[in-house]
Amino acid sequence: MEKGFILINCELGAEDYIIEELKTIPQVKSAHVTFGAYDVIAEIQAANSQEFDTILSQKIRSLTQVMSTMTLKATT
């Protein structure tokens, strides 16, 4: 199991849109609006590293209005 957190910067005012889109991805276990350097934080749980990377690159980073991300992989 691969777990981690994705810190997301998005366009101004797009936080609610990003949260709703993240909720449609089964591997996203939670998503929250934050205040500070990043706008949204999402927790991901994937079966393996490859699935984790695919979710990040093809599902999350490709969302319209996502400007940048930072990935924090958790160790088990």
C-alpha cells in the first residue's frame, strides 16, 4: 500500500471545484481546503507506487485550475 499527501496550488477561487473533483477519485481518501502556502491538501492511498504515480500525474495534476503540486509520500 502506498500512502501520501498532495499539496495543491490552484487558481484563485477554484478550491471548491478542486475538492469536488478530488472526491470523484476513489484513491483520494480525504481532501481539505487549507490556508497558507498551499490551497488544498489531499490524502491518497493506492495499491502500489505505480498506481500512486498514475493518480497523481493523470488525475490530479491534469485537473483544470491546478497550478502546481507537492507530493509527500508517507512511510509505513
